[in-house]
Amino acid sequence: MACCGGGTAAAAASEAYLESDAVREARELVAELCRHFYAQGWVTGTGGSITVKANDPALPLAERLIVMSPSGVQKERMVPEDMYVMSADGKVLSSPVSKPWPYKPPKCTDCAPLFMKITHMEMIKGIKGHGYHDELVIPIIENTPYEYELTDSLAEAIAAYPKATAVLVRNHGIYVWGDSWINAKTQAECYHYLFDAAIRLYQLGIDWTTSEHGPINNAKRPRSIVSPDIPNGCHAAKPSKHFVVLDIEGTTTPISFVTDVMFPYARDNVRKHLTSTYDSDETKEDIKLLRIQVEEDLKNGIVGSVPIPPDDASKEEVINSLVANVESMIKADRKITSLKQLQGHIWRTGFESKELQGVVFEDVPEVLKHWHASGTKVYIYSSGSREAQRLLFGNTTYGDLRKYLYGFFDTTTGHTFPFLLKASARLPLRASEQLHALAVKHGLEHDAYVANGLVRAYSVAGLVPVARRVFDELPERSAVVYTTMVSGYGQNGMHDEAMWVFEEMIRDGFEPGGAALASVLSACARSGSHGLEMGRRVHDLMEAKGMTAPVGVILGTALVDMYAKTGAMEEAMVVFEEMPERHTATWNALITGLAHHGHGEGALATFHRMRREGVRPNATTLVGVLSAYCHAGRLDEARRVFVSMEKDFAVAPTIQHYSCMVDLLGRSGLLVEAEEMIRGMTTCDADTVIWGALLTACKYHGDIEVAERAVQEMLKLDPSNHGVYVVLSNMYAEAGRWQDVDRLRQVMKRARLSKVPGSSAVAGDG
């Protein structure tokens, strides 16, 4: 560990110091900041972290420990024990303990421990060095595949804009800093207000960069320091759509009504509702859903879950267990379908009996009427069920307000349907079809997340035309759904179609991400026509976007594979050599490509270099190596590699490895040895392909005896493979064994077989 004073840094890293007041107070402070920032909406999502240094005047500032909240988990309910503690040089000294499922495991953010990652903020007067009349300039930088790669770009942006206290990262978020946590927090609040106002003005077509606030098209747009010719890298503003989405809690309705009235009513009336409606079909369905959820909870060890007795148990026993589970779910504030459905039915009973009445702010009815009269569609969104939303607005103190509302959304729209569709892709097709029907029923088939899930599910099921129909019927497409469609075509062997959709994506003005580029390069590699030409154009696009300086492992490997499979080996090797990092798959793509296109010696040289650089070969590597030995005619070396595969590389021979050896033995005329190898296979079973390779070698060398045995084995595996009779008949004819030719023809005649007439095809542009 780096230290300035010799012992101070080491002392700070001791177990005793980790329990000191300075570290404890820093832990508590970060937990408190998390609660404030996330609960009030200044920060959303689960990424990033909040970081402070432990305040210990006895230590130099550079040596004070860093306390950081974990990344990738919800932060609203953080406690001091949930924090990471790190040394000044970033070494993790203490990690939080993982919580039981369904909580996600914590992880340490990839960000340098100097920033808070937030998404939007509050008031120019609160930004350090700026007043009300000043122009606030915030640099914009491009995103990178990994957060730690942002360091250089951040440093350049900070140097170019010394007054800035924040940097925006496109399609990622924002970094904000200050000379103290209070200062950083204050500025975060200011940015929240300013960005929120800018977004609203932009949606209304109003320019926020000038004091006149004129039309956005007549104003100069702020420009990215990375792309100075493009106004923030954005398209021209489109006219805003005439609809409004309103949240309930704090927007139309006091938060206290939901927390102090609605939820307590549901909790206190679970038993009463279940008892009075126990035999109704609706409650039976509620109980069925709760059973499924509780069984899953018990399997995952969720605290508070208790088994629900079977249907033949007494009514009281079942209700007691249901009440215990529901109370536990409500206490944990779980947003699950079974709970929301039951709560909705309890609330409906309350509204019907006038025990409940919906509360909205006094200005809500008038503004809803105004929007309705002006043709603006108003939607309601909340984490509660849509049933609860309808009940609240249908039973307010101002009467039924539902006539002013166009629709209702809950978290099912954004989360449950896509999750279920993703899961259904691994189930029988009927599951995806049922979910599709349910989405149509709820009017969600054109929702971006749902539509993307449908395209993926149908593609996985092999129903690409249905996936394409869903894609074509979308009123608006996104880069995500384009990527899914490109991938769907590629995964189903429709490589030309994948390339066409990718070109359509570019024409529509969408910028392809890594997944789309990797998918289309894979399609180019396997396309029977124009694959290399299209692959080169994709490569040019990547270079124009700065994605090859340097190229990452995934896209670099995709480029090498594309060039190698299409025979452009020189271009494959150029990309390979320019890659700063290579994985085993990268080496495999080059080795296999060299071997496939007859460059056996080059493939073997690459294999030896791979081993010298300490990269461990896998099964695919060894298929390429054995194929290279085959093309180079180096039988003895191939034997040594094949025999030592398990010992040297921990790879058991597969049918592909055996096929390479049989091919090589056959080319060398060692047909009996090749046959013995097939019959002696222990790690896999022979198939018609490997016997066919032996039959081909027999035909080349004129070995009828081995050929007859190979034909017998092939017919055992595939009795309908009548082509083997033709091969054997031709071999008899070449050897002058006409009696055997006649005998074989009689066999074919009795089986009503005939030789398929030869044919040819010519591809033309017309």
C-alpha cells in the first residue's frame, strides 16, 4: 500500500481502525445521503455510488480511508454495514455482506472513488462560481464499454472546462463533485432542477440556452466537446406528442393518503376480506396466485414466508397462513402481482362500502378537465395495480375523474411482461403466444419493452416471420428492437435478412451499439453473398465512430471471425495484430480461418504463438489445429496433439476432433487405422459424417473392403441415406466388379431407389 508517513497509512488499514468513530460516522453519512438522494428522486437506478472520505484530522487527507456505497443494488434502505471501506489507493479493506434472495449481491463500482454518479439535479446560483445571469457550460463526453475507461476523457473535460463541477456522459449519467460532501450534495440538487427544466423546455420546443427562450430551431445549440459539429449529438427536435403521464404519489394525490390510508386499510382488512369472499372465484384465483408466490419464496428462503395448507385443509388454517404471508409481504413493501391483485380487491370492497374515498389535490380535477378539452391524453402511472388506480380516480371527493383519463399503467408495463417474455423464450411456444395475447388485451403490444420481448421470444422459437410482423407493426422503433431483430435473423441462419435489417437501422438514423455490430458481423461471416463487402462497410462505420481506436475484445473478435470466414485473411490478421487484448475466441477465429482456407502452416504458427503468450487452448482451438495439420499433411504431429489433448489441455476429444484425424488418416491412405479409430471412440458416438469421411477416403484410394463396412455402418445410422449405394456401385464399376454392380442395382431396385439425376445452378444478377 502506498503511504506518505510510513506508519499512518498502515495504521489506517488495521482492523481496529475500521471500527473507529471516523469510519463509523462516514458509513452512517453515506447511508443517510443514499436515503436522501434516492428517496427524493435526485438519483435513480442501481448503478454508480456515493463516496466520501473518513474525516480524521489525525491523518493527512491523501491517506484517509474511502467509504463507498455498493453499485448495482437499491440504495433507499442502505445501512452503515452495507458500505465498502477502501484505502486511499483503492484497495478494498472491508466489504458488505450479501443479503438473502431476492436482494442482488453488492459489487464495488468501476468508477474511480472521486465522484457521485447521478442522473439529474437543482438552481444555477448553487453551482460553484456561477450566478443567476452566468452561462453554465457542462462538458459532454462519449460513453465507454467500462466505467474505468472514462478516466482519461473525464480528465480532458475537466481540464478544458475548469469552472465545471459536473461532466455529462452520453447514454450513461453525470459525475458531480465538490470540495466537501455538503457542497457536492448542494450542487447535485441544483443540477437536478436545471436539467429537469432543460428537458421540459426541449420537449416544448423552447430553447433554454438563451435568455429570450425563443423557438429551439432558431437558437444555437450547445455542442459536445467530442463531436463539435453535432449539437450534443442529437437529432433535430420533433414536435412534442400531446399526452401526459402522471404519477399518483405526490403528484395527483398526497403521499400520506397512500401510506397512511390505502396500505393500512389493505393490511387491516386481509382477514375480513378473505373470510367473507373465500368461496368466490375471484378470491380462489387470488389464493392460487399467492400459493405460487409463497412456494417460490419458501424455495428461495424469503424471511416471513410460511407454508399455505392444501385446499382440503380447514378454511381457518388456510386464511391464517395467507394473512401471515400477506402481512410479511406488505411489511417488506414488495411489488409483486399476487399481492397487488389482492390489495386491489380489498380496496374495491372499501370503496364500494364507502369506507374509502379517493383523495386528490384540489387543482387536479380542473387541470384534468382542461387537458381533456384540449385533446391531451392523460395517463396514470404508479407502482400499485391499475385496479387500485381506477378505484382511486373513480371514487374521489370530486366525483368520478376516470372520464378524463386515457389509460392506466403500473410496473407490469415496464418490468413484468419483458421479464416473462424473456423467460418464455426457453419454454414451449404456447407460453409466448399466451403472453402476446395478454399484452394485446392490455394494450401493451406496442410498448417498446414488450415488443422487444416478443421479437426476441418468437426469434428464439424459430418463428422469425412472426417476430418480423411484430417488428413491422411497431409505430415507433428503437435501436434496441432493431438489434433484437438483427440478432433474431442471424440466430436462425437468415444472414442476408440480418444484414438488410441492419442497413435499414442505419437508414432510419439509429446508431448501432456493440450488440448490433457483433450480430451483423456474425451474419456477414456466414452469408453466402456479399458478406465480405457488407463486413467491410460495417468495419468502416466502426472506424468512423471511433470504435476501433482501439477495438475491444468482442467486436475485434467478431471482425477477425468475419474476415477469416470470408477468406480475407490479410485483413483478419491486421485486425488481430491491432487488438490490445485478445481472448481465446480471438485466437480460435484466426487459427480456424487460416486452416479452413488452406494456410495450414500459418495456422500452426499462430497456435504456437498462442501457447507462447500463455493463452490456454480449448476444444475449438484444437479442432482448428488438427484441421491445419490435415491441410499441411503433418500426420505424426497431429497424432501427438490428439493423443495428448486430455493430458496437456484438459480437453476430451469430440466428434469434430475424431473427424479431423479420420480425414487426415484417410488422406494418408491409412484406412484401416482410420476405421479402427472410429470403432474405438470412447468419448462420443460415431455419426454418418465421420463414416462418410472414411467412405470418401476409400473411394479416393479404391479400398472396397473398408468402404463396404463403412456403408453398412452408415445405413445402420440412417437407412434412408441411399446415396451410399451410388458411391459403392461406382467403386465396383471402377474395379470392374460388374457382378457386384448388378447385385447392388437389384438391391436398389427392390427398395425402389434410383440415382438422383445431376443438376447445376447458376446465380446471376438478373
